[in-house]
Amino acid sequence: MQIDWRDYDSGEFYDELISSPGHPRKVSRQLAKYLASLTGDDIAERKLSAELAIKTMGISFTVYSEAGNIDRAWPFDIIPRVIAQREWLHTEKGLIQRLQALNCFINDIYNDQKIVRDKVLPAELLADSVNFRPECVGMKPAFGVWAHICGSDLIRDKDGRFYVLEDNLRVPSGVSYMLENRKVTKRIFPELFENHNILPVTEYPNQLFDTLAAISPRPLEFPEVVVLTPGIYNSAYFEHSYLAQQMGVELVEGSDLVVEDDHVFMRTIGGLAPVDVIYRRIDDLFLDPQMFNPDSVLGVPGLMRAWLKGNVAIANAPGAGVADDKVIYTFVPQMIKYYLGEDPILPNVPSYLCIDKKQRDHVLANLDKLVVKPANESGGYGMLIGPQASKKEREEFAARIKAAPRNYMAQPLISLSTTPIIGTKNAEPRHIDLRPFVLQGRTSSVTAGGLTRVAMRKGSYVVNSSQGGGSQDTWVVVEEGK
């Protein structure tokens, strides 16, 4: 197989690399020319090298199934996705603005609730939120920041503009794969990094550590930071261990920690060692069996009490998930205006709230044209893609919406942009999204690009790795003359 861009056509969709058959976008011309110069054997060799590198580096993810948990090699396509730095600088500002507003919202919700009193957010949305934690009311974490790490999913429509599809504020995952994608690409295409000015992503672990260290209750230059994992059977365990190793901190399970006198300690062979900051990768309800799920064996008894007394910092803070709600998402533009006095830099995807009768009636009458999402599911689960669903599936979803309208919202089926992947006879277009990672503490930062997720099946819009999706390295390129 040899790539011929003249035979590559993404049809009606915006393509990230090729503007029309045979015509690469300006920022991608050098890359497209190089890829077209490779022989079929060259491409096969690079593809095999990537597969071997992924196995050698142990890059894997876990898929849950009825047959048991299956560890799979990370699905990766060797063609990079390219974004111009000029465009990315604008996107970066929008992501920082968005997380600032979301943190203002969470801090307000657990304290004064001005946004509810001023009727910007309907009170019933908060009252019915499954992720609102009454136990956190009155808490004021350092810098007023509850969500220190955010993964916002971005998509492009036919107009080529980035839209925010959703915000992941509980335990966002995927950054380790972004970092490893870059390592794999450097192994198989080292020459491309000599003649492209590609912004690095390797500083993320240091930035993450600095963000966590800044919220330590003890003013130490190197506070004791730990990564709290549910254990080896969790689907993101590779990432938990990877980030702990990259930051040079301990990876712990709940049984490794103990609370004494409302302070958290880590069990070590030298005795108990104080813990200052916990980067938790466990859902709220499993964090502390004394305050949440009493059957949890993943958490630490007394942890919430220690946090509420300010003796340990937790990132992301318990309760931050109140903003990780696809219904609350629709109010983020109003939050930006309300808290920051600014217009949103990045737009939301147009949305319909099923809790509103007029909007619900529109959704029910147009299920064959819309994507319907549950408010608090993730990973692409529990949603209906109307244009691709059967009549029976649409009828079942209509019944669910009528039974619990607060739990659902709908959006038009966005014509996700495409990117080339290596096909059988030529490069082939596939739909993609992008998950950049935003850090906020004393300062804010955004990864250069993020994790590009690819729907590897032709015509599919589902990019999640757990449902057959793959990924590509994401390049933010400084254009010549810039």
C-alpha cells in the first residue's frame, strides 16, 4: 500500500490533514509529502515497528466484558494529527477560561450558591444532581480550585471550528496515552522531528506534580504526594502506575493508607509516613467507607474527615463531579459570563434539556436525528445515536426520557472531522475527537494538543477505546515564518 492523496476523499466532512483530494492543508504539507514518498514496504515496516514498540513498552488498556477483564495492546495509527500553533493558542485560552469558570461554579455551589439564588442555574438541577455531595458543603480548598485536572473533549464540525462536547472533571483519564503516543511516533518517524517544529508534551508530569505540590497543606518544597488507585484490575491502571512513576511519587491503594488524629499516613517498612496530597483515581463514593459507601474496600476510613479539616489535599476534590454532568454542561457559557464577565472563547455544541417540556417534546419528536446522552455516564455508554438506531431502540429511549427527563439531554449529530489512517489500499478517513488536559492550581496550563481518539471502524462516531476506538499522536506545529 502506498499513499496517494489524490485518491483520498473525506466527502462532506472537514478533514484535519487534507482540504480536498490531492491538496494537503498548509500546516500539513510537509508531513503529507513525506508520507506519500513512503513505499508500501516502508509503511508496513513503520506500522510493525509501532506495534512492537507498544508491546515492548507495555502500553495497554483493560476492557471489561462478561467473559472477564481483557488486557489489550493500545490501538494506535501511525499518521499524526496536525494542528497549527496559531489556532491552538486560541483554543488554549478557551480551555483555561472554561476551567476557571467551572471551578468558580463548584466553589459557589458548595458555599454561597449565588448562581442558584440569582436564577442563572435552576435550583431543581442541583437538587436532582447525583454528583452533588452534601458532605462537602462549606469546604474551601486551596485557591478555590476543586477540579485541578480536567479533560475537555473537543470536536470539529463541518465549519472547521472547535466545539466543546463535554468536560471530564471527576477522574479524567487518557493523558498517559497522549505521552506514550509521542514516544512511539518518535521511534518510528525520528526524521520528522528534525524538520518539523512540534511543541513538546513531555513536561506534563512535572506540571502535574507542581500543581499537586502547590495545594499541600504543609508548605514544603517536595511534599509527600501519592497516586491513589483502585488496583490492578481497573481499566486505567496502566495510567495510574505510569503517572506515579513519571512524577516520582508513590502509587498506593486504600489499604496502604491510614488516618490517625485526622491526618493521613502511608504505611512503609520504616513506619507511618505523613501524606500531604492525594491524586485520587477513585470515584467519590468509594473514597471513604465511613462517609460514603460503607462496603467500599478501595478507600480509606476517615479520609474525608482529614480533608474537610484541611490536613490533606485531594485532587480532584470530592464533589467536583457536580460540574461533570452533561445537563450542567449546557450552562457553562452562562457560568463564564456570570463568574468571569466574559464571552465564551470556545462554544458548546447546541443542546436540548429533556427536563424542559418544550425541549423534551422536540427531542422525542426528532429522536431519529439526535444524539441522546445520559447526564452522568462516560466512555460512550448509555447513549443513543438516533440516525443509526433502530425503531425499537428509539422507542425504548423515549420511554427512559419520559420516566426520568432530568437524566437526559440531546444534541444534533455533529459531523465529526476526519483524519487519515493507514487503510488496506490507501489512507482512509476516520472520525476523531480531541481530549486536551488542563491543569489549574496556583497557575493554569494546557497540554500542547492532547489525546486524539479515532473511531477506527468506517462510518463510526464512537472513539472510545473500550468500544473499538484507537488513537494518533497529536502535533501542535509552529508554522514556517511564525
